[in-house]
Amino acid sequence: MREYYTITELTREFAISTRTIRFYEDEGLIQPIRRGRTRLFRQSDRQLLRMILRGKRLGLAISDIREIVQMHKLPSGEAGQLRMTVRRVGERRREFEQKRRDIEDLMAELDQIEEACLTRMAELGIAPGP
């Protein structure tokens, strides 16, 4: 296991921009070591970055991610972090389930509108077309 990673190595590994990493640094989520103008990231920074990106993929806000990251540093450590992550994932799941129901309702409404239009077109002798 390596001791340090450069910002370039992390951008390649995670397919993100240096600007993204700097943003997370500015937000206080990761704190690389500075050697002059060079940022050196420890293994722990790399793991935090992986966790941050996972949170973003789940649709969590930066504030939620920050809370989870800070939880990791508390005495409850990983257990508290895992509980909070499960809670946040459940919240996101409920949001997406509602969005899915909303989309299904919209699709049913579009089906009804389309059917009504096709029926009326048939009554008028209008051929469906582009």
C-alpha cells in the first residue's frame, strides 16, 4: 500500500477533475498534505474521496456527506457512520420511489391523451403519421 497519492493519480483513478478534488478540499472534506504547491493525499484521503463520490452517486448533498465524514471521526466511528448512511440511503430511496410513482402517473396520463387523440383521428379519418 502506498503512502501518498498525487492529485493527478486520484483524478485518473476516480475519473474526476482536479477541480472536483479541490472543491472537496475547500469544503473541508479532505485535507491533503501540502509540499509547496503539491498536494499529497494519504490513503485515508483516498478512502474519504471514495466515500464522498459514493455519496454523490447516491444523490446526497454535500452537507449530508460532511455529516457522514465527521461521524467517522467520532467515538461511535464506523458504527455511527454506517447507521447514518443507512438512514440517508433510506431517505433517498423513498424520494426516488415517489419520483417513480410520479413518472408512472405521468406516463399513464400521456397514454390516455395519446389514445384519445388516436381515437379522434380515426373518427375524423385522419391517418396517424409523423
